[in-house]
Amino acid sequence: MDFLLLFALNSGSMVILYYFLKRKVDKTYNQGAFLDRVEKEVGTIITELNHTTERNIQLLESKLDSLRSLSTKVEYVIRQAEDDLGRLQDEAEILRRRERSPGQPLYNQPRAPKLEEEPLDPREQKKRQVSQLVLQGLELSEVSEKTGMSIGEIELILALTRR
């Protein structure tokens, strides 16, 4: 009989403990509350990713603008170097002709006298101003501010100058 009484008390306490723990677990891990917490956390992560992505895109666009500006400057400098090289090659050819025939004129036709330079029209002045500012290392946006021209106009002038 003692055994049955102990068994009944033990079984009863186990049932009470089971229901107590089950209620505690159900409160803590309620499926709806759990899903709400997961949804909130996922929303926070997505928001952070969006902000990070936007910052990265802005940085990339900034770097692309810098590269475009540098590319424009490099192309302009290369064009100037090519022009200088052509001029130096012409001068070298003139010197070679002098060495071959020291007493004879280098040209068949007489050179025209140097005329005073005519004042440049406003478009030519703008072209020169843009070229000088780019050679000084200014960004296209800075050149745009100084000249009052759009970046597209400046790019066009530089592209036409390269030809």
C-alpha cells in the first residue's frame, strides 16, 4: 500500500510538473510571437542592407565620375603629347635637311611674315579656357562652375579638341 501511495504521489507530482512546464514553454515559444520576432528581425536586416547598398552605390558612382574625369584629362594630355611629338618630328626633319644641304633654303616657298594674332571669338576663348582648366587638374564639375558651362558642353569641347 505504501508503494501504491508513493507511486500515486510521484505520478501526480510528475503530471503537475509536466503541465507547469508545458504552460511556461507555450508562453515563451508561442508560435505567433516567435514569427513576429523573426519578421521584425528580418525587416531590420533588410533595412540595414538597403542603407548599406545605397551607400555603396553612391561610392561607386563617385569613383566612376572621378575615373571619367581622369580619363578625359589623360586623353587630353595624350592628344597634347601626340601634337608635341608631331611638332618635334617636323623639327627633326628640318634639322636633317639642314645637315644634308647646309647652304640651301629648307623650303621652296618663302615663309609668310608672321601676322599679329587676331582676337579670338568667344567660342575659341571658351575652348581655350576649358582646356587650360582641365590641364590644371580641375574636375569637370569645377570647370563647369568656373566657366558657366554644363558638363556635357565641356565633354563635347574636350572630345572635339582631341580630334
